[in-house]
Amino acid sequence: MSATFEPALIIAGLVLCLFGWVLYWAGLRLLGGLCGAIAATALAVIVILFGGWDRWLWLACAIAAVVGAAAGIYLITRAHYLLFFITGAVVGLASGWVIETTFTEWVQSHLPLTGALGRTLYYVVFTLAGGLLVLLAHRMVVIVLTALSGTVLFALGLPKDYAVWLFLPVFLGSLLIQTGILKALGEGKKPEAPKPGQGQPAK
């Protein structure tokens, strides 16, 4: 929090609060597309130059850039799902360890953790549960993180008296707005099923 208003921090915070999920979604694909296009174009240049087909260089680079961008977008979206799963799995594993060490007597009396097999199953369940939970809720995870980051930036750009009172309303408002945007982009209007008798030729 600053002594005066900082417009740059306020604007950056509001952009993150309002469009955090959209920026993440678009930025992820832009990054994948750029990396794929650059890598494929570089590979095409190397192949063309070593093969002595200089006259096809520009055409090959254009095709390679398009194919590489599509491949990069596909790969980075798959990789980001894997990253969320691994993150959740690590959190789940750590949660299982914390529960076992904190509530040792209760865990040993209520769960069959005797032997290596019991302990292995215990941690496997926590690991898989954490990974699947974060994977299924990855959109909300991104929304919460971007809303929190944006709210912090917004608060840092305000004097202390304003930041204290506006932090929670801005954070909650950001969650609501981003969730609404996600719902609008992800679901849209589903086509209504035809009512009985509709769509049938008149006799």
C-alpha cells in the first residue's frame, strides 16, 4: 500500500481482477502457438538449407509455422492439464502426511495402516484424490489466484485507508465476474430440445 494513488498498479490489478481467466486462457495458447511456430520454422529452415531446396524456403517456413503453432497449442494445453494434476497430487500427498502425523492415534485406530500395503494405499488415495480434485477445479483455481493477485496489486496502488476497506469487496466481486465470464464462454446457450409434436410434418 502506497501513500498516494498509483494508477499503474490500480489498472493492472483491475485488469487481472476482471479478465484473469481470459488472459490465462489466451496467453497459454499464444505462448504454445509462438513456441511451436518458432520451433517448426527453425527446423524447416535447417532442413531446406541442408537439402539445397532454397526456392521452397518461404513456402516451407509458412507451412511449418502454421503446423507448428497448431501443434504447440495442442501440446501446451495437454501439458497444463498434467501440471495441474501433478500439483494437486503433491498437495494431496502432503495433506495425507500432515493428517497422519498430526492425528496419529486417530488414524491408526480408524484406518488399516498396518504394514507397507496399508500405508501405500493410504498415500495413493490421497495423491490421486488431490490430483483429480485440482484437475477438475483448475478453472476455479486460476480464477481464485488471478483474482487474489489482481486484488493485491489494486490494494498496493491505493492509500492504506482505501485499501483496507476495498480489498474484500474487490476480491469477491472479481470472483463473481470471472465466474460469470467463464460460464458465458464455456456454456453459452444450449439448444432447446424440440417439444413433442414439433418438427413433424403436418398431415
